[in-house]
Amino acid sequence: MYKKIMCLSLLVFASFSLASCVGENSKSLQESKEKDRVMKIDKSTTSETSTSSNSEDSQLIAEEFMSAYMNQKFDLTDIERRKSKLLSLLSEKTQQETTILADLETFKQQLDNFQTKKELNTSSSAVLVERKIDSLDVYKKEDKYLADVVYSETSPVVTNAYQVHKQFSFEVVNRKIENLKELEKE
């Protein structure tokens, strides 16, 4: 009888210990999943007047940057507006490490040349095309962002628009875009 009670006690103790371990592992696993979650930014909750949190502010900056960077019109006034917006959003380091502003200046020169002389310079790094974002999804994981963008390009020499799909990773640090990289497609 004594052996049966001891076995039963040991079995109950082992059950409680096992249940406790499973609960802790489950909690630890849930916390790990929370940390690794990549969240899509919901555009319906992000507005230009939203400054209630640093996270929402960073999300707005990420979307404004992608819009200023990717949308491109055959309009010299729009180019200046984009340049001003990009200067306000890019960190000094990003301005120096990328060709965004230099490409924008080349685009401006090409557009001016095309509008005044009807000439195209096809040997430059920037191509004379208009770009319009068709879809933009911005995802956030901790302080890092992934922008998945599909846009249409039109050119004065090509009659049909064509779609381009690109992805970029970057961070928003002190309200500035940093560590911008275009991701390679697999």
C-alpha cells in the first residue's frame, strides 16, 4: 500500500512539474513569436496628422519616403518638391551613400533637355520615365522596414506603360531614413 501511495504521489508531482514546464515553454514560445512578428502597416490607421506615437510617426515617414522616392512626373516643379521632401527625409549618411539625389538631378536635366530640345540622353544613370505607384505595402519588424512596391513606368519614346516590382529595406532613425538597400529578387 505504501508503495502505491508513493507511486501515486510521484506521478501527481511529475504531472504538475510537467504541466508547469509546458506552460513556461508555451509562454516563452509565444513571446518569441511576438518578437519575430513582421507587421504590415495599416494605411487606414496612419494619417498625416497622427503624431500620437513614435511608431506611427515612423510609419508615416516610411510611407512618405517611398512615395517621394518612387513617384516621378515629367514636371520640373514636382521634381523640386520631391527633392525638398527627400532632403528632409534622408539622413546625411543616406544622402551620401545612395544616388537618389544625384539621379533626381540627372532626371531634372534630362527632362529640361527633352522639353527644350526634344533630345534624349540614353547613356546616363537616370532614365527619363514617369513612375506611378500601383501598390505599396510597408512592413515593420522592430525598427526595420520592408517596402514592397509595384509601379508603372511610362516614357516619351515608349507608348505602353510597363510594371516594375521592387523591394527596399530601411530604418527610420530620428525621423530620417537610414540603411536603405534595394533587395535583390530571387
